[in-house]
Amino acid sequence: MADEIIRDVAALVEPPSLRDSVSYRIRLLQIAAYKSFEAKVEGFGSAPRYFGLLKIVEANPGIPQSRLAEAIFLDRSSLVPILDALSREGWIERRPSEQDRRVRLVLLAEGAGTRLGELELQVKAHEAAMAEGLSREDRAELLRLLGRLDENLRKEFGP
């Protein structure tokens, strides 16, 4: 086998340590889901990559940058270039807090909510295609289990 060239991904051997790994499966699916989505969506700049972040900002106008970073498991320093790009593209704006000028608040830029709604239609279509074949109960159970994993990780990384 060492001298053979593997030409078909299906022929690859997946070690049990990976096959039985929840975190590995989640990471693979995240990569595949994002690539699939990115291939279908055009005209929104970098917003598709940061759709979740934008929806959190929309639901929490004026959220402090530090809280936003915590909500999406990013270091504050990693969030800054993302916010810079989204700001340049007209998705968000940042303002200093009136109570504490050191705190930067994040909110959707004027008109971004409408564009985000248009993007959300494509997100929902992709989500439906990705979950095709899952019953309503299966989908609810999957979301419930993912929620438990999220809770566990937030305990580990939370404030």
C-alpha cells in the first residue's frame, strides 16, 4: 500500500481514533459545509464567512467587542481584523461607549440589515440542503446534542 497511489478518497483508511472523534467529525463537517456554502454565495464580500457574527450583532446592537469575541470563541485580537474588513465592506460600524471610551461597541451599519436578510435566505437554503433527509425530530436531536457540546465548551472557555 505504501507504494500505491490512492486515487479515490473513499479508499482512504480512516483510523478509528478519528472515526470515533466528535471534535474531528465536527471540524470536517464545518470545513465541508463552509466550502459548499461559499461556492454557492456571491456578492456579499466576506459576510458569508461571518454570518453568525453578523446575526449576533444584529440581535445585540451595540455589543462590546470583547463580548462579541467571547460569544464566538475568538480572541479579541483575532476579532479586530475581521471587524476591520466588515467595516470596510459596510456591514458594521464601531463606536466608543459613552460610559467607557476604551470600550468599542459594534452594530450593523445603515442598510446592512437588509443585505443580511438577503444573505440569510441563501443561508437557509443551504441549511435545508445540508440537512436533507433528516426528520424534524432528527434535526431537533442534533441541535440538542450540539447545544450540549457548546455548553461543555463554554464551561471550559467561558468567563
